[in-house]
Amino acid sequence: MQMTSGLLNKRRWVYLRDLLRELIGRDIKLRYKRSLLGIAWSLINPLAQLLVFSLIFSVVLPLNIPNYTTFLFTGLLAWNWFQTSLHAATGAIVDNRELIRRPGFPVTILPIVTVATNFIHFLLALPILLAFLLIGGIPLRTTILALPAIFVVQFLFTLSLSYFVATLHVTFRDTQYLLGIVLLLGFYLSPVFYDVGAIPQPYQALYRLNPMVVLIDAYRRILLRGQLPGALDLLALSLVSAGLLWLGYRIFIRASAQFAEEL
Amino acid sequence: MDAPIRVEGLGKRFRRYSKDRPWTLQEAALRGFRGLQAEDYFWALKDVSFDVPAGKMTGLVGRNGAGKSTLLSLVGGVGQPTEGRIHTHGQIGALIDLGAGFHPDLTGRENIFINGVISGLTRAEVARRFDSIVAFSELAGFIDSPYRTFSTGMRMRLAFSVAVHTDPDILLIDEVLAVGDMAFQRKCLERVDEFKGQGCAILLVSHDPNLVGELCDQALWLNEGHVVANGPAQAVAQQYAMKMQNETQRRTPASRAPVALANGGELRVNQNRFGSLEMEIDQVRLLNAERQPVERMQSGEALSVEMQYTLPAGLPAPIFGVSISREEGEVCFEASTAASGAQSPGSPGKGQVTLHIQRLDLVGGDYFVEIGAYKPDWSYAYDYHWHAYPLSVEPHLNEKGVLKPPQRWEWRAAPEDDTWEFEPKQSRA
């Protein structure tokens, strides 16, 4: 009996991995099947943003940040992963009603799929960022090995919020719209196109309560300055993310019994 | 051993929200978060208990809204029971909403993988079964074309093939068997039968009592969430069919001006015409191969039954049915648009529907062609003409039996060495 349940569990894990892979694969295939530009499409958006922002903040309102293009692109990529994931997560339940109604379908996987799909887009853009680093003459240091840890923290943080917005959108169908406003404000309150240091000292502690500040700063330290990110900040953020994830997941599970009815 | 499906005292209560329940945060905030609570509750299921042992098939019959699909979903683990318990053992497979999860822009091959995995198989398991899935669907030539280029029939075949290639211990089937062409339907039924033989517990939802009576071991008749009857499938299906007859009689108007028929007869309500008459079948003609009206025909000839009807706006497209029965009432042949998967256009106004029977191989005798139009959930007839269209099949030879298919007799003499062979000899001695 012990044996079989152990085997069943192993099959269950293989199954969940395969399901995740198929659902992510479906999203990515669909995105690229519809456009002639293919993979390049996921790069056009950040590159266009990059062009506009770097023009404005190098020429119109010079910020005098060294290697500004690379600096900006780091922030943009990290922010875009966060923003597109949350945006997609609002539809994770509502747009998959036939999967929700399918007997035995593990509904909790859907927000993971949206965050993971956007993580893949993020990874696909990463080589361009590395190219910018090399062009800018910034050497790749061994601190880059700490990057995966930041990925994990950002993944968990984004996922925890995804469970909240996915659940909320089932009850209130304007969540996506309101989220857009919140994210727009969040964009300016995060150091995407400016430096964390630009915030006056008295407000620094308050400012760093925004998890995206910690994350974007960590990426920049690793990639641009060859420093290790602030371990304490990241640890605190990990704990907060884990707590939020637990809470978001609980709420999601509780609400999921109603999903099939509410759709 | 425990039954794979066991349902004990199951109840499911749904919430009913007020019509102006806010669906946006904005509205909800403006109204101080009032109106978010359900204003009313209703029980979709109440006190439902039954089990389905391994290798058995249970049918669920009842009208639309009786709670059949809710019960099926709950057994599948979608949603939570409000009271009572559902125990299930093993992998659950479902033939519900078959096209769901297929994406038009992906190829047949890609869709098979995604759907196989969504249905509970690992990638390796799908890969192992891939050839068999394609073979079963008979779509080998199209498997790398986008799904959107498939016809409806092809889509059903693909969806069904994936679904029957999972190894369920429990199979939930919702009314899907009636779709697709006859040959494929047969194949699917055989496959379902195989599952049963392998010990799979099957729960089938249908509003067609005939199908349930034919396929299932046990049946459960639900009405407004309550179990009306639970027992051997044949008996329950018959009870349910009777109920439908009573419902039709109850809804038949007390009086209505008689209608003259093309064959000289007359339609009179409560004599040879029953039904709610929400829609009417105005004229019926029995036609031969040359499209001439007939009342007599030779056995084995073609027969067409043409019905002209008036469908008022707002009424859903009905199911049309034709049966041929003996004077004593024995039904020799039955067909319906629902059973054949024929979609009626459903546009209001006058319309005409014709059933073409290529050969009517009945033995000679006197028959009646009964025709009817039914509510889409079969709960009662809109218009049913009983014993209004006589049909005489020639020749009258007082043969027993029902069928008279093309036939011949063959005589052979015993060979000289007195040994019989089953195959005729190729060379003549």
C-alpha cells in the first residue's frame, strides 16, 4: 500500500510537470503562431519602451546615470515580467472556464502557468540585456550566479499576487481595469527608469517597502555593479512572499469551489 | 471492495443573486458593498444516494434542470457538495463538453498532446498512445493541419479519441454519444462497453430513456434535484417514458378545431392528436421514391415522411420524431432528429422537415406512421399525431415477424462422398 501511494505520488509530480509544460507551451505557441514576427514579438515591446525612455531621460531630461540604456533595460525587463504576469493572471480563471469545469483538473496550476509563461518571455529577452552589458563594457562577474535566486523570489512574489487577482476577477470583472491603474502608479513608484538613490534619505525606508524596489535594485547590483544584493532585504522579501503566497493560495483554494458556479 | 462511485445523502445548494448584483468593484464600492450576498438559495440536488460498482453503468435521466449535470460535475470533483459525501476511487475520465480545451490555431497533433495531458495522462503516456488515438479518430491524413480546418464531425472524432484513450476507473458521460455519424457512434459505444468490461464504473447522463434502458444496468431518475426512482435501467427508463406521456396528455388543450388532413382523415385533439400545441405540425405526407403521396407501398421500397410545421418565434428548435408501429401498438421503427444528430435550423416561421428512409423492409401488413415534435429536453410533446397516417405494406401474406429484408434460398444436393463442405467448391467436378 505504501509502495503504490509512493508511486502514485511520483506519477502525480510527473503529471503536474507535464501539464505545466503543455499549458505554457500552448500559450507560447499561440502567441507566436499568430504573428509573423514570431519570437521577436516579445522583444519589440521592451525595446520600444527602451527607445522612448532612453531618449527622454538622456536627451530631454538627462538623469546622468552611467550606462543608462543597460540600466533602464534591466528595470524594464524585471518590471514587464511582473506587470504582464499580473495582467494575465486576472484572466487565468475567467478565460479558462472549460478547464475549470473539467473533472480532476488542478485549478491551482493556472496562475503558475501565467507567471511561468511570462518568465519565459523574460528569459528570452535576457540575451539582449547581456549583449547591452558587453557593448557597454560592463564585465560579467561571478555575482551573476546569484541571479537565479532573484528569479525565484520575484516568481514567488508575483505568484502570490496572481492568486489574489485571479480570485478577485471572478467576483469583480473590472479587476483587470483597476489593476491597470494600480500597475501604472506602481511603475512610477518603482525604480524602473530612475535610481533607488534618487529617493531622499528620509523616505528610503518607506520606499523600500515596495518589493519591486528591492528586486530591481538587486538585479542592478548584480548585473551592473557586480555586487551581491542586500541579503537582508531579499530574505525579508522572501518571507513576505512566502506568507502572501500561503494566504493567496488559501483564498484561491477556498474560492475555487465556487469558480465553476460563478463563471 | 468499495464501489468506485459512492454518493451518500448528497445535497447541493446554489446561490441566486439579485439581478442588479454588482459585477464590478466600482459599482460595489459605490453601493457600499451591498447586494453582494446571495438573495436566495435553491437546492439543485437533495438527498441523493446511490453507488456505481466496478464494471457497471448507471444512467441518469430527467428533464433539463433536474440536476443531472450538476450531479455529474460533483462526482467529477468540480464544485463542493453542500451536504452529504461523494467517495470516488481511481482516475476519473470524462466525456463532457468534448470540444473544450481544443485550440483552433494548433494542429491536430498539438491538440492531442495538450488534451491528453489535460485529461490526466502524462506526456509519455500520450506519446505511447498517439498512433492509436490517431487511428481511432480516422484522421491520419489531417493530423498536422490546424484544428480550425476540421469539420464538426472531425472535431468530435478527435476529441472522443483522446477521451477514450485515457485509462479511467470512472467514466462520466454527458449526452455526447448522440453526436457524430452513426458508424463512429457505434465504435464509441463499443469502446464504452470495453471500458465496462475492464471494470470501469460509468455514469451516463441522458434525457433519452431509450438509450439509458438499452445501455445501462441501473438508472436514477431525477426531478428537481430529488430522486424519483432508482432501480434497474429498463424499469426506470420505462417509468420515465410514461411520465413524459402523461405530461404530454396533461398539456394537451381540451378542445381545438379539427384539422382536415391530405389523406382524407381528420386531426382531433385528445383523439389522435396530443401535445401542448405550442408549435404545430400542419401537414404530413408519406411519399414514395417519385415523391408521390402514398398510402400503400411494396416492402423494400423507399419512403419519405415529409412534415410541414409552424414554429413560433421564441420557441427553441424542437426534436422531430417518426415511428412506424403496428395497429396493436408494437413499434417497428423509430427515428428522431436528436438520435441522428441532425441539427434543425430552428428559425421561426413555416418550415419543412423530411425523413428519408432508403428501404423500408417491413413484412406486409397495416401500419401507422406516428409523427411528433418534442420539447428539446423530451419532457413532453408539442404536437404528436397518433394513428393519423395509415400505411399499408404489400404483399399481405400473413407473414409473422417484423422484417422482410432482401433474401433468397439456396439449395444444394449432398455430395457423393457424403462430406459437407461449408464453402462451395471452386471447380466443378
